[in-house]
Amino acid sequence: MFLNAERFPDPIRENGRPKLFFFVTEDWFFYSHFLDRAVAAREAGYRVAVICRVHAHADAIVKRGIEVIPIALARTGMHPGDELRTLAELLRIYRRERPDIVHHVAVKPILYGTLAARLTGVRTIVNAPVGLGYVFSSQTPKARLLRPFVLAAYRLFMNPRNGATIFENPDDPAYFAGLGVVDIRRCRLIRGAGVDMGRFYPFPEPKGVTLVVLASRLLWDKGVGEFVEAARLLRSQGVRARFVLVGEPDHANPAAVPESQLNDWREEGVVEFWGRREDMPEVFAGAHIVCLPSYREGLPKVLIEAAAAGRPIVTTDTPGCREIVREGENGLLVPVKSVEPLAAALRRLIEDPDLRLEMGRRGRAMAVAGFSVEQVNTETLALYRRLLHRAPLEPSGSAKA
């Protein structure tokens, strides 16, 4: 546990208004996963800004009191000239703004941000891999080719001595520590982005045909193909249910499901395709089951939201996903890339409404107890305070703050 606030007060009480800068790839990701933490930091006395590629969410971020600094950044770009220009732009921002603490999220922000912070004298660095990402979760030739280079860069930059590395599940720090990438003593476990339990809350199950929802970026690595195959198998078995994909392809990710494939599935009638939705509480209110057969995650926010909404979950027994689901209590776990066990788990819940309701009740209790946005904000701000006060991080084998 952190020492109390008297020993480590918020920095505003001693040093004016310290600057906290986030560096992420996309404004939509910051809006979805980090805005609440940024607002909590602003309310605690920090001046907060986010450096990101601007698409559609900058105005909404600014309305919450967070400054947006645009940067030209391609998540998957490899052209040396473009990458050097991005790094040079980031160096100019850090030199001009002189942040007191920077919080880098995902691969490129960690690598470029840590290098820029070192070169410009930023005193405190927080890095957050947020899962392993495409390079480590995919088995494509491109991912396997890139992996040793990213690992070498991570060894240099992920776990800075003047900061900490945040992981979302206990498997990932153990994985990277085993590869010699991180010192486990400078890692901390903060479980996901947190969910607003007042916004996501249980609704009674809707009447009608059972609705099964997969809500995610539409990537092969999210298990979208297995979900569709399971739906096709259940239909052949005479199981009556609707299967829905909510989200859109992430075209910057090599694992994106092509639009043509989504259209083929929709025309076949095996699944419905609703596209991106901003009203996720309403989506869950209309669903009976939430499914995410992902290959690996940091900690999927959509499953915390589903649990908070009182919906049973079917997901894979893999890092990140199994942090949210306890087998047989609030959902069912199945092997990765396995269609028949996935279909069997879905069929079990489709045919047993009493089990769905009991699992949903337990999931809500789990979400409230361990995954609220307030808890995540408190743990993150406590880590910032400790780092800014140069207090030693307490040893912890579980990477827990």
C-alpha cells in the first residue's frame, strides 16, 4: 500500500501546478481508456495534456479540461523518414513544455516517448504497454519478424529507472521479466481502465431471441473468426439465437478483418454487423450474453463493462480475459482458437436463462469490488505522487502498487 496523503500530498500543495503529459497513439483510445484518469489528475491539481494523433475525439477531450497536442504518428508505420519526423516533433514538444511527468501508452509512445524524455531531461516516466499488442500476440510472419527488434528496444526503454511500468494483469510483467525486459520491482499492477459503475449497471434481460454480442475492434486476434464459426455451428445444430458484431475494423492494425469479409458474413446471415456504437450501456441492456474469444489482452474494458452491466461472459482462458471471468461464477472460459468449446459454452448459456441471471449478478459484484474507475484513478494518482516525491517503490512480486 502507498503511504498516506500526509506524507505524500498532491504536488500542487508544494510545487505549484505540475505538468502531466500523456502520449498515446489515437485520440479515441485516450478518450475511451484514459480520460477519466486525466480528469482525476486535473482535479488533483495537475496541468494535464495528451499528445496524440487527432481524429474525432479532440473536442470532447478539451471539453473535459484536458489540453490536446496533435502529433503526426502512424501506429504501424515503418518509413524511417516519417518515424524520425515524429521523434523530432516529440522532442520539440517535450523541450517546449517541460512536463514533470509523462505517461506513455503502447509500443511507439513507450519507445519514442522514453527516448525523448531522456534527451530532454523529463524527470519522471510512466510506461504502460496495455497488453502485448500485435507484435507479441500475433503469429504472422510480420509479427515474428518484428518481435526481436521490439524486444531489444523494450529492454532499453520500457522500464525506466526514474519511473515505473504499469501492467494490467499479472501475466504480462512475469512474461517480460522472464525475457529480461523489466525489473519486476519497478512494475505496478493497475487493473485496466476502470468502469463507471453508475453508467454501466444491470438491466433486466430483454424478451425475445437470445442476443450474443461481441463488441471490440474487429481484429482476427480478438477471435472474430472463431465467434462467427461458433455462430455458424450453433445454427447448424438448430440453436435459436442472434449473434452480433459491434465495432469496426482497425485498419491501422495488420490483423484487421476486411470490410469485404464482414459484408460476406452479413449477407450470409450468420451474424449481424452493427458497426461502431457509442451507447454501450444500451447495447448491453439489449444483450443476453457477451463474448470475447480473444487470443490475449491487457485487460479488456468491454468485459469489465459487461460484468458491470450484469451480463454473463464467454471468453478465452488467456491473460487479461481470465482476470475478469471466474470459470462457472460470472462466465465461462474456453481455450484460445477453439470453435467447438466456444460454441458449447455459448449454447449452455443460451439454453439456461437462470444460469445467465446468476452469473450476471456475480459479475456485477466482482466489477464493483475490483474494477471501478474510482479505484483505478486512486491507484494511478498514488503512483504519480510517489514517483514525483522520489519515494522508493515498495517491492512486490505481483507488480502491485
